[in-house]
Amino acid sequence: MTSTTSGIREIPAQDWLRELRSTPSPDAMSLIVSASMEFTERCNLRCAHCYINQPAGDEAIRARELSIKEWDRILGEMADSGLLWLLVTGGECLLRPDFPEFYVSAKKRGLHITVFTNGTLLTPEIADLFVEYPPWNVEITLYGATEQTYECVTRVPGSYARCLQGIRLLLDRGVALALKMTVLDLNEAELQAGEQLAATFGTKFRSDAVLFSRLDGDHRGIAHRLTPEQIVAIESSDDRRLQGWEKECSKSLEGADRGRLFLCGAGRRTYHVSAYGDLSPCMLARWARYDLRHNPLSDALKEFLPRVVGQMRTRRGTPCETCEWMQLCPGCPGWAYCETGDPEMPGEFPCRVAQLRYQVLESRA
């Protein structure tokens, strides 16, 4: 990696990043009111499919993480910039013993916080903290509806019981809670049972069957990914999801828009901050990084993000440029980079998913 005085760190081999074809005026950047961040990449579980988890006791990684003092400064800059909504995730964000201090700092700045957790490290003290300073929502992931399946995914004995205990701690206190399931080949058979379990708890439930390659380039996790046909079959049973697809397809993409690398809200409506202080357009597009540890957030919002999201595709004739299913594609430059090493080449998997989604909508017309 190289580092510039503006705080941008780049992959030297990527000429398309250094030679940005479009550099909007700072004034072109709209107010961003939503962001996500990882408090740590470390996790107490060892899920077979995870794209980011690092060992809970890895001291080298722990030493790289932002200190609570650094996080406090960045949270202040976020609030001062007009940010309203913050997603806190990991790794497992509750793994750090200073999570309560971080959380209270964010809440006292008026941020509406959603916490993503596996629930296994929830304690009465953390649950009480959520009562005193209510989160907008806490989302706990179910990796299975039974102990055997759950722990086949997490590879940690006893984790299922601790997850259920965490759920009950929040429910007993009336903390806003939702459950979700990441669907892979190890737990697909229990998707319906997971939804029923959520119903017994009286919580909202959602599922997601789209898995990503690991950020460190390891592709072992996606060996557990369902086929495009299986994924779309699950998705198309959800009327809310179908309505979302129809809404996306009602939008038109002009020719100029199709030439842009980023077609989503990454860097325009939201951004992501890593456990080490690197700001990126989203959780996956981390080849474009701005160092918040040593540079102000205001410069990232005014200069860095407009430059990044203003990038145009550097090659003609890529599949995305003329794709009729683009608005239904689960892929993005971040996905493409993780899986193919090239942000402009998504690979066959997301293309097939988009095609099948389009066919589902056609059959409903």
C-alpha cells in the first residue's frame, strides 16, 4: 500500500484508481447521514463462511485496532458532519471490553445505532446498557435452528445455547431485536425452522443467501454458497423482496450512468470505517481507503469519496456495461474485486443470479 498526504491509500498496481477519470467538485457531494463500522474484525466464533472474522485472541490484530480515544474522536467528527444512522458490526463487536464506553460515546452524540452481533457474548450488564441507552435495533444472526446445525456453522461448542441466552436477555428487557439467518449449504434445510423460531420469540426475521469471498483473498467460505438457482428460489418466496426488485427495475439507467463504476449508494449515501480507521465507500470496496487515524473525516467527505464514486469504468465491453439485468445484480465493484481481483469484472455468479431474478419478474408480469 502507498499513502498520500491526502490520506488516500491505494493498491499500486491499479492504474484505474490512480487515474480517476472524473473528479467532481466537493460541492457535488450530498450530505451522508448513514455509515457502518467494524469495532473489531476479531470474533469468538469460527463460522465456515465468514468473509472477515479473525481469531479472538490475535494480539497482532488487536494492537492494530483503533483505541477508544481514537474512536471517540472519529465518532465526534461523524456527528459533526451530520451523520444520523450508524451500524456497528464486526467480527463480533461485543468482544472488545471497551464496547460499553464506545457505545455510550456514540449514543451521547445523538447517533441512531444498529448493532449486529452473534449474541453469544451478551451479558446482563450489556443488556441493561441497551435499556439505559436504547439502540435503534439489535440484529442477532441465527446460524441454525438446532444446536447441531448452528454449531456446524460456527464450529464452537456451546455457542447455540449462548446465542439463545443472549436473545432472551434482550427480549426480557424489551430491547428492539430482530433475528436473521445467513443461508448456506450447512443450514439451508433449517431456514423455515429458523423463521418459526423467530416467530416464537415474537421478533422480525430476514434471511440472506448471498455469501462473499473473504477480504483477505481466501475463497474457502464461498464453497458453502448455494447455487444461483437455490438462492433465487429462496428470495422469490418473499413478497417484500419481489416488490423491491420491481421497484429497482422501474428505475432507468442512462448510458452515462452505465459507464460509472459505482452504481449503488456506496460513497454517496453511506460509507464504511474499518476497525483500523480506514474509510471506504462500503464494506467490500476496500481497495480505496482513506486513513481516518491520521486525517480528518471532513476531507474524506469533501474530496476523497466524490473522487472515488465519480470513477468511470476504464475498459469498454465489460459485461456490466450492457447488462439488461444490472438493477437486479447482487454484485458490485467490491464483490468483483474480492472474487476476481478486478472491480470491473463481476464473474459468472452474480450475473446468473441477476438473470434468474429477472426471469422471476418476467413470469409475474
